[in-house]
Amino acid sequence: MKFSYSLLKKFASKIPAPAKFIEEFPLRAFEVENVNGDTIDIAIPANRYSDAASHIGIARLASAIFGGRLKEPASANLKPKSSSKKFSVKISAPKLCSRYSGLYAEKIKIQPSPKWLQEILVSCGLRPINNVVDIMNYVMLEIGQPMHAFDANLVSGAINVRLASDKEKVTTIDGGNYELSNSDLAIADDKGVLAIAGIKGGKRAEVNSQTEKIIVEAANFEAANIYKTSRRINLTTDASLRFGHGLSSVLAERAIKRTAKLLQEICGAKIGDWLDIGQTKLPKKVLKFDAEKFNKLIGLDLNQKTCLNYLQTLGFKIRGKIVEIPPERTDVAIFEDLAEEIVNLYGYDKMPSKIPHVALLPSGYEDLIALKDKVRQILSGFGLSEVYNYSFFPGYVEVANPIAEDKKYLRGSLFPQLEKNVEDNLRFYDGVRIFEIGKIFKSGVVLSFYDREELSLGLAIAGKDQNSLPEIKGIVDQLLLGIGLADYTIIQSDLNKLTIEAPDHRYIGNFYARGKTALAELNLETVLDLASEEREYQPIPKYPSVMRDLSVVVGVDTRVGKVQNIIENGSHLLDDIDLLDWYEDPKKIGNSRKSLTFRLIFQAKDHTLTDEEVGKEMEKIVAALEDQFEVEVR
């Protein structure tokens, strides 16, 4: 936003030379650029338009930073009236217009503005027109409140702030023609629209060379409505930018009083009635300030008086520990906002450097990342390529606010998209071997928050002349073994579907076969939990361990977990046990039998084990197995 350095200096007498101001002001407030001559460009944050998009606002900041008192401009001593014989005002859309001030003035002589005023307008990127219009623009620059003046003789009946009728038309002062909708706010009289509220004045009642009587408008409009209208009709003005960011209604009163003073001084006007309706009094906003709380939050050691002095220089009123917030400071609502103001003036460059205190959290998310990396490494070793599909897929979980009509649902499984990938690629290749790691969504209701996501792994193998189900089953076996999960069971529910379960019947995943395509899907979060349970951390043993492998043939329905439990309880010297191999071959061991190979680690805490000791422990384990199962030791 463009500002006049000479006008800022008029209000803040100790403001430094432009070069120093541009260098130091950004360290305590906002970014500044030197455009040319008297013009400087200051980047006003979106939440600071109410107090800082004005020369008074920037001068107040400059006075707080560089010292000196703020010299506010003189204003007329006015008191509002409830009615006037000269004009009348009403607000028909109070939700969109909280305050409307109208000032009547007569005996106006339209002529060019004084040179000093024109120069300031030019510095700020505005074109001088005549004394009345220039005063409106100048007051906006000084105070931040957009202003407008109507030729009182061209206004028919009462001024009414109302919603426009659908397709109601207006011609603006620059000759533009606009068609309004019934959601747009308009300033109107009995004949129709006088101005597009908060954006641009209309041609019909504009101030011209014959104007002698005027009605000055200063209002407060709802920010979102002005912003939407400005975007819809593609018309952006200084007024729409300010109103679109939100302004305090207190600015309307200040602007009217300042305008009255300038009309008297520059135009020789006779000031008439001032009508002020709507929210003319704002409730006071106060916050309690505690220096101890501030120091804990920021990491400084400032006393209460120093902190409150900083706030006082910015226009905050102080009563003990209570801080009254200026009405134009719409950005200040909580204690932390006050703390930010103090730190800005104190200077971030003066804050001591300290090593941050970081809470150490238990690993969780990192384990999932490591698991995904391990899965990718193992599956790529089997010749599978990773694919990525969108989470949107028709017919599963409905999204509350879809970004597009064809992205209305989230997938409940990776299978459908993997099948589509296979189908698309089999047209060009004899075989397809792919996998995907992605989120699936299990809720049956409309999602308003993501608390029903599951991280899933999907695999798909297909060949034109082969049955891929045994192969994908073998890959999953090796995958689970590779990531540390040995205790699970594969249950065949029918010819084309198998389910993988943990010993406690927790679902791990399933296999599915369709024609020459075989698919598998695993719940990676469950796999991570189960794999983590197998990890044990113990001190390094003093004495060497002894390793033995044990292969047994049991019934095909015998659970691996039950066999493993018998082995674990069969010897007090057994330190660890892992499943090495699971083998089924109807021709060699029969249809109803399976072979399991376990690796047993024996360890004594107080001595080195002998072969004889280990042999006796193996005999105990075999005896325990034979007692529980129809088992054959190989």
C-alpha cells in the first residue's frame, strides 16, 4: 500500500529519514519499500487494515518505535442528531451494514484542491479531481475509512442501505455499467441505486462542477459481502480492498468529524446535520496483562511497567493490570496478541538465543515409515513394481465436501484399482507384478474427519497362462517373515479366497483370485503392531548361545502359535524361537499334513551350555510336542 512520507512526518515528528525508516521499520513492524520521491510502499498484513492501512496508523507505530508523540489531525466538534430536515437515512440490511453516518454540508464551491493535498494524493497513487472528492480520498488516506459524497440535490428521498434487486443496474462514476444481484449491498434512494456499497459511487448523484450541497457518507460494511461482490462484478477499488479486509465501525465517526473540518477549511462549507445510525457505540474490550506469564511465554525478563509502557505507546489504555484495547485494533483478542505487540517493539533481534526444549516422544510414526521402506525393499526384490492410485473411487465412503462430482467417494479397498491396473497393463505385457501402499476408508457414513483411515498394502500378480495365487501366497509368507512376523495362520474360506489371521484372531489380510489374477491385501498398521510385539531388548549375554533347528510334521489344521507355545514352555534354557519354514506338499507329506521348521536358541545366564545339556532340552521339547499333537519329528 502506498504512503506519503511527508504526511507521515507531519503526524510522527521523530520519524527518521526515508533511508533509515525503510531499514529499521520492518524490524519492528511491516516490510517497506522506497518507490520513488515521497512515495513509500508498506506491506499491510490482512488482519491490520483496520488500524494500520492509514497514515495515522503507521505514524502511531513509527512514534512507538522511534519515539515522539503522535500528532493527530484536528477534527470538527460534532454531535449526531436523530433526524434532519435536509436528508434522511435508513439501514434495511443491518447484518451487512452495522453503521451509517451521513453529514450534510452546503455553500460548497467546487474548485481544484490546494497543491499540498494534490501532491499527497499523487504520492499515494490517486488522481486529484476537485476539492470535495479529493477531501474524501485524503481522509481515507489519513484515517483509513473510505468516504463518499453525493450531490444532495440529486438524491431523491431517503438514503437507504439495502440489498439490490436481482439484475438491478448501476452506472458508476467512471462510466462502468454493472448488473447487481440480490446478494449485493447497495446505497439507494427512491429512484434506484446511488452507489455499490463499499466499492464505487454511482454516476447519477456524483459531485460535479455545479454542486453546492453534499451528503457525505461514512459507513461500516460486512467484509465478506463486499469481498464477494467485488470479485463477482470484477471491480476492485481502494474502498473495496479496505472494507473487504474488515474495518472497525469507530473509523466512520472519526472520518466524518475530520471531513467536516476539512470541508470548512478548504471549501468554506457550512456544516449541517450529522445523522449516525446503527452500531454507534462499541463495547469495550479488555485483557488482563501479567508480566510473569509474558516472560514464560516469550523467554524474556521484562517487568510489568516496561511491558505496559510498550502497549501504552501503541494507544492501549492501561488501568492497573487491565489493558483496554483500542476499538480499531480488531486483530487483538487474546493475551498472546498483547505479547506479540510487546515483542515487536522490544525487537526480535534483541531476544536471547536459547537451545529449544524438545519433548521426546515414543517412536510411532517413524516405525511406520521404516515398515513401508522395508516392504518396498522386499517386494521389489521379488520383481514387483510400486504403483500409485488416487484415494477416490466410486461407491465406498462418501466425502462431506467433495472437490468434484467424480471425486465424491473414497475407496474401501485397494483391490478394485489394482485389478484395473492389471487389466490396463496386460494389453501390452505377458505378466504384471505390482503393489501399492495407500490409505483405505472403512466408515459407512459421511466422513467429516479422518478417524477411520487404515494404511493398507495391496499386491497383484497376473499372467496370461498361469495361476498366480500360489506365487502371491509365497511372496506374502516371505514378506511377513522378512518384517519379523512369524506367528499367523492362513485360512482358506473357499477356492478363491484365503484369510490371514494372528493367533488372537486379529485380521491381518486376505488373498483373492480372479481368473489369472491373484491379489493380496494386508493391514500394515496391524502388521506393525504384531511385529513390534516380537521385539525384545535385553543386555548382551556373557556366555555363548547354542542354536538348534527343529522340523516337525503336524496336522494341517494345527495352529503354529500353539506349537510354538509348547516349544517355549518345554525348556527353561530356551531363549528365543522363530519359525523358519512352512511347507505343504500333498505328494510328499500328505494332504492333511504340513511341515514346520523352527530355529531354537538356548542360553544359560551363568555358564556355557554343553551339547549334552542342549540335547536333553531338545528331548524334553519333543516329548512335550508328542504329548499334545500327532507329531512326526524330521
